Amino acid sequence: MNNSSDTSNDQVDANTDDGMQTRYHDLVYVYSADPGFSQEFTTSLRFYDHEVLGFHDLEEFRSAIMVRAPAAVILDIDSESGQRAKKAMASRVITTFPAIYVSSHDNFNDRLCAVRENAEGYFIKPVDIQALSARIDEKIAKHTVRGYRILVVDDDELFLTLFDAVLSSAGMHVKTIIDATEILDVMKKFKPELVLTDLHMPQCNGIEMAKIIRQNNYYLDIPIVFLSSETEIQMQLGALETGADEFLTKPIDPEKLISSISVRAERYRTLRKQRQMLI
């Protein structure tokens, strides 16, 4: 049985002109163990131009986050199920979206817990929907990751799948390849704004691939970030000497990965725009 509110028809993804899928930046998930509250709350928020999906089944709610990460989550924490939802948020892999609590309890201890759990808001029932909508917009703007084009090269399919899921859920457009010898053809077609690559790969290792990329003057300034389990300092320095921008080590916290990539991809995008203005 489908335990979410009747919102399945709203789950439509937009597409860019080049066919790549994008994330709605105002997608909001509402979770409450009370189906009536979830439905009423979802309907009310839609009047403020949010795309809203409501859930009252915890497992379906968690699965939805993994399939399509929202821009923000509203949690009704009054029930035991709501408390479990809070714990699920605290242990989530993808943490780039804000969580806002809704409760009927207005006391210092509950508010302190919300602060310590990094909740981005604490609203008392009956909720001022207009004020909540304004808070959602404010926090989404703070957490939004722009749709950078990221090319990931790794000979391990498991890591490729993980990086794709994490970066895509943060709003990035991701292209993955397992064979480094395809790099030039893929770069021409995909036009990445950053290359994330492993160091140790068959046929062509990461250092060799980076040198091949840098042979093309058009790619001299494209960010190259190594992500490898290599801990030998000399090997890491050797990779950076190819003109790479950063060396990250596996395993890596998803937040750190998203942050590092966003900073360098944004800098590259900005420089490109400035150069185009000078032409």
C-alpha cells in the first residue's frame, strides 16, 4: 500500500535543454505520523509556490530522500515516529538540505535539542504557514548547490555509483566513466566544470590522464580533483604537480566532498564567465 499522500503525479522532473535532469530547488518533503496533518500541511504549503510531497510512513519517507533529495524537510516531531524521523535525519548520508521541526511543545529543552541537532527552525502548532514558507526560502537559498557538471573517473563501479548518488542528490549533473581512455571524447561532449578522478587505474592512471587533459589549452584551467585511497605523501604531491587542484582521500565525508567540489567548480564557472565578457 502506498502510504504517502496523493502526490505521486507531482513527482515530475524538469530537464535542461541538453537533456540532463535537474532537481527542483523548492522541493519540500513533509513528514508527520498523522495522515490528516501531513495532507493539510502539504496542501497549505503549496499555496506559497513550493513543490510539496507529504508522507506519513517513515520508511517510504526515508526511501524518497534517497531517490530524490529535497531542498528542505519539515518534520512533525510530536509522535514516536517523528522522533525516529529526527534520528534518521541525524544519520543521513545526504545532509545538504535543511530540516525544520514542527511541534506542539514549546519549552527550552526541546528547543535546545533542535539546536543541537542542527534543525534550521522550530515552529509551534498551529503553524504560521507564511512564516514557515519564508524560513524555507531563506534556508534553501543558503543550502542550494548550483548544477555544476562533474565528470567522475574511477575504475571501481561501487565508488562511481556512490559518487553519482551523493553529487546528483546535491543538485549536480554527473557523468561517470570507468575507462580513463575515454576521457577526451567524453570531455568534448559533456563539457565538465570539474574532473574528479581516482589515482590508481588500469590502462591509464590518474596522473597520466591529468597530463593528457592539460595538453589541451582549452582545459588548462579546468579543476582536477584526485580522490584516492593513496596515503603516501610523495604520491599525493606528484599528483598535484600535474596541475591538479586538490587531493582528497577515501573514505571521505559526503559533506566535505560536496563542499570541495562546489567551491572549485563555482570558481571555474565564474572565471569562464569573466573571460567570455572580455571577448
